[in-house]
Amino acid sequence: MAAAPAPAAKKKEVAKKGPKSVTKKSAYKINGNKIERTKPMCPKCGPGIFMATHKDRVSCGKCGYTEFKKEKA
């Protein structure tokens, strides 16, 4: 006797990603004739390596250094 074919698997719906909101332009802010950095720098890697800002932490994508934000009580 032949085995019954397995039911077709349902495809998982994938959320559509919008345009990237994080760019190199968002890491700097122009204030008059000065350029200010808006994101924190990694203390281990040094200047030029920005840390990613998350809801509860900031982390470095290069070395993995992470600082957790303190909750306001």
C-alpha cells in the first residue's frame, strides 16, 4: 500500500521591512559650523566605532561590548 501524501505546509507570513532608518547620516548632527556625534562611541574600540542604541541597552557590533540602561523607578 502507498503512503498518503503529507498535507501541504503553510507558508509563514513575513513582515515587510521598511527602509533602513539607521544611516551614517543619523550618527551626526550639524550645529552651525560644528559636527556633533549623536550616538555613543565604544570605549573598547575607540573613536569612530558607534554603538547601536536599543530600548534597554547600547551595544557595539564590532567587539560585543554592552551597557544596560538603568530603569527609572
